[in-house]
Amino acid sequence: MIAGLPQADKSLFHKPDLFTLFTLIIGYRQHLRVVGTSMERTLKEGDLVTYKKLNPRNIDLEIGDIVVASHPKTKNKLIIKRIHRIYQNKFDLRGDNSLSSTDSRELGLFELDLIIGKVDKIFSN
């Protein structure tokens, strides 16, 4: 447990329902398979997450949200991290497993345009 960080919202964990499958099929939601251990305790390697793409007219991000972002230094690489702090339009993104996470402590703050979506469902492996 990392002091000061909110705990995972257990309501995110559930089995796929028809609505989720339908929104995946029509492309409203995107999905990713978790690789690595940087978000362990919340996400384990092999878990599947779905996320909603950010709507530029309605940015609804809060401290504690898990987001999908573009890696600022590696083209075409996506990362999954938790919002630790928000500074106007810059975000401090951190992994829940601080010993195994490459995050804002190493990469710096993330601009809003690097954040692609907000994780809304987690399917444990």
C-alpha cells in the first residue's frame, strides 16, 4: 500500500457484461492487456482493462483515477498509471508499485494531450 494514494475502486472489477462487450465491438471503448508489474495490487500482468477515450469538451479526471497515456519518450507505447497529483493541465502519473514503475518521478509531468483515456473496467486474469 502506498501512503496517500487512494485504494483501488473494487467496483471496477467484474465480469464482462453485454453492455461492455457491445461497446467494445462498436469501438466506444478501447481495451488493453496489462503488461508488467508497475500497477500491481490494482492491476496484475495479463489483466484486461477497458477505457473510455477522453472527450476534449468534458475532461473528467480526478486524483486517484487510472488512466491510459502515451509514453512521452517512446513513440507508440502506452502506459497505465494512476493520477497522483494535478497541476493545472499537467499530471503527476504514478504506478501503484513504486518499486517497479517508470512514471512521473522519472519521466516528469504529463501534459493533458498525452492522456488518452480513463480506465473504467478491469477484468482480472
